[in-house]
Amino acid sequence: MTRILFLDQTGQLGGAELMLADIAATYRDRGRVVLFEDGPFKGRLEAAGIPVSIAPLAASARAVKKDATLADALRAIPAMASVVGHVRRLAREADVIYANTAKALLVGVAAGWLAQRPVIFHLHDIVDTAHFSALNRRLLVWASRLGAKAVIANSVATKQAYVRAGGRESATTVIYNGIATARPAASQADRVRTELGLGHAPVVVMAGRLTHWKGQHVLLAALRGLPGWHAVIVGEALFTEVDRAYADSLRKSAEEPALAGRVHFAGFQAD
């Protein structure tokens, strides 16, 4: 049976991490997850019986975001090298390395080359100028072309953007994130409506991290033209001060007379 070493850069519970938890649970008897920082994600994995460990990434490397410059990347190299060595040792006990994020890809490709193990990259982001700096786009595409045997894209749009950025179309497969198909009991739906004060109004639900490029503000703009409709926004601002400022702006917009009482912030929901 194939042994899998899963890599993820964050300890927070983002969408990519929730998806990884589902996959890793399927392979808990022959897989291990390595995170580059501690956090609630580690606890969720442990609660599901999934082997997990932390290979701490120094602050200089954690600070490299999607808009990073060359100077940011150069400062992160020593910290990344330390984690690569740790992952290389673990990779010798695995058959394949599965990288779930961009930093995990960079570490995984280097560790995979040293340990002579193939790497699979799961791409969750649109690789374009709105989401990544020019440097980070080049690094992601270069690392995936050089070191990933296969790339999984979570949508057709994700794949198309990756290919336009220089990624290998022949090595990329679209696999949508799985969801539970069972409908909730009517009593559960009634309970949620009561808790949020929705009554019998028509409702739009948007689930995702509160960040500008997800577009919750677009939903609120649309809601202004839909009298009587309510919106439920599920999720929190997770990673940056910019995200938190954006979340504050959403809540302020929701207080406008045209939206007051019709926008409900449900926060992060485990289910």
C-alpha cells in the first residue's frame, strides 16, 4: 500500500486544510501530515486519528506572502532549508509526497529530490496577478514543472490559470473537492433559521475565508437590489491584517439601511 507524506504550511483551518483533513482521514493508516506551524488544524487532525507532526517554519519564511518580493524570498531561504531537511528524513519512510500549499510545494520538491520520492501538488488557488506576485507565480510554476509528477487543480478555472502561467497542462487533472450529499433534516434547517433570525425569507449562503478576492462585498452589493432576501456569510478572516480590515468593512456595510437586519455573519463552522 502506498505510504503518503502530506505537507501543509499552516496550522489554521482554511478551505484547503479542511479538504486535506478529509483526504488524510481516508489514508490515516498509511499517511502522515506535516504542518509548518502549530494551530487548530493540528488538533482537528489528531481528533480524527491522523498522525501529524510540526516542522516549524521560522518567522522569516512564514512572512513570505503571495505578494512577496525577491528580497522576501531570499530572507526565507535559510528557514526553508531547515524544514526541507526535516521533511527529507520523513520522506524516506513514504512512497509519495503530497504538497497541499505553495510553500509545501517548494519544501516538498526539494525534499523529494533529496529523498528520491515523487511529489504530487494540489493547487487550490488561481495563479494570476490578482493573487500572486510575479516572483511567486514564477516560483510556483517552476517548482511544479521541475519537481511535481502530477498537479491536481480544484476547478477548471484553477487549471486554466495555472496553464496560462506556464504550468504543464498534460500533467494537470481537475478533481473537485468532495462534499457530503445527504440533505440535513428539516428540523436542523428550521433550527438554523431560528438561530439566525431568518424566518421564511429566501436566503443566499456564501462560505469561505473573509478576504477581498473571495468577493463577499460583491454579494452585499447584489443584496441591495434584492429586497426581502437575506445573506448568511460563513467564515472568518484568517491570515492577515488586511483580511481583518476587510471583514470589518463587510460588517460596517451590513449596517447600512439597505442591508440592516438582512446580513448574518455565522463565523467559522466546523460542518
